[in-house]
Amino acid sequence: MRFGGHETFPVREGWLSRGLRLLMESPEAYEAKYPEDELGVGRNMYKSIRHWLVATELAEGNALRKGASRAMEPTELGRLIYSKDPFFLEEGTWWLLHVNLVNNPNRAMTWTWFFNHWTVPRFERGACVHALERYVQSQSTRVPRLKTMDRDLGCLLASYTRKPSHDREDPEDTSESPFQELGLLAYPRSTGSYEYRRGVKRLPPAVFGYAAARSALQDPSLADEHRGVDRSLPDWERFPGGPGRCFQMDSEALFEAVHEFEQFGSDHGIRIQGLAGERRVQVEGKSLLDWAGQTYEEMTMVGNVCA
């Protein structure tokens, strides 16, 4: 499990599109002495961009680590997004990247823990970071300092919430992360606490399918991305890395979301079945890349349906 790497910077507007474009058009720039000059940012911001490209699975490799086995290069997903949404304007793109973070403990341990294991609906940062510390202690003998985990958690919270200007640690930092548009977390001034925004999320069906396929790879019995998945609604709600956890939807919200997929017709690959009074959701077996590609086809058909 890994913490940090982002230099405490959440993803900023334009970072991933610029970083991916440079990787696609001039990959050798990432092996240059001063790659940050090509991106027009400082050294720490460049390190953060590089981290986020890998953590969101747009790229693989590590150009700065001495003795790295291979240089930075785009993944298949990175190439797909570059061809479909090069400027990262579609919310569907950010939903796909969010799903990858929630399912990537090797690069985004705090994200994986927070969305899969931290279920307190309203909380303060201090209680949350101590819960993260206890979880890490139960999973590993190598536990980072509490300060390290607190910085990581702070970066996550800043990625998904807009805090009042007087609460910002750096008053000059008014940048916002595109992940805030997903509506997963809130920080109401009236309470001074963080809150999950649970309930139905307006998603293209393929984003649901992508999360289902991504999480299924964690199950040894389903470790084939071309194999379909059939689960009860409560199981979809609880399964680590799946639609319920990624999108903060309970069984009823999942049912409503899948029911609304009917507007896309019957060929999107996700359907509700009722067996002996138990509502189940069946997701067809498709590769992650197929689900990601279908996301852009659906947005083209009906416009950006994410809200």
C-alpha cells in the first residue's frame, strides 16, 4: 500500500489533459532532466501530475525512479480517453478515473479505504484519519506516520469538497478539482463537518458496468473481466470497489439508477432480474476498455447525462 506521491496537490483543472497529451505526443519529455518545463509547472506540481497519471491508470511506469524498469507510457485507457475526450470535459471521464482510484490500493490506498471501509455519514477529519491509522495497523506491519496519512486524507477531502475560503490552509489556493463535480462529498459551513452525499447518481450505464467489472477483478472466482457478474442489490451495495461503494448508493438508489438505464434501450448490458422475491442486477461480461468505450458512445447518443 502506498501513501502520498501527489505532493499534497489534488488533481487540478487541465493537469491530466496536459500531462496525457505530452505523454502521447512527446513521451521522451518525461525522461528529460526538466520535464516540468514542458508542462509549464513547478517541480512539485510535475511530480503530482505524474503521480495522478499513474494512480488513475492513464499511464504506467515511473520516469523519475532510478533504475525504473520502463519509462512512462500511456495505458490503453489513456489512449482511449485521449481519442474520445482529450480535454477531459466529460464527467464520464472523471467517473472512470474515480473508479480506478477506489480500486487502486497500490497507488491510492487512502482512496480505497475511504470509499470502501469508512462508512460514517458525517465526520470530522481527525476521527477519520485515526480510523485510517487503525485500519492500516490491522493490515500491515509497516505503518507510515500519522502525519503522512493525515496529509493523504487531506488531499482526498480537498479533491471532492469545496471548503469556505476562510477554512483553506492556503488562502491563495482557489483551484478546484474536477472530482468535486461528481457530488460525492460535501462540507456544509453550517455543520463544519464532512458529509457523504449518498443517493442516486446520474450515470451512463457503462460507468456502472465499468465499476462492476473493475471490482470483480478483486474476486478470485471472478478474475476474468470478460465474465459477467450477477449479484443481489445488497451485495452490489457492499462489494468493495463496486458501484455501491464507488458512487455512494444504497440498494434502493442502485435499483433506481439501473431502472433509469432503460432509457438507453436494452443493449447496454445491465439489467434487473427478480428471483423468488430477490432483486438482482446482472452485468454482462465485457472488458474494462469495452465498458470505457461504451461510456463515450452513450454520452454521444444522449448528451452528457451525468449530473
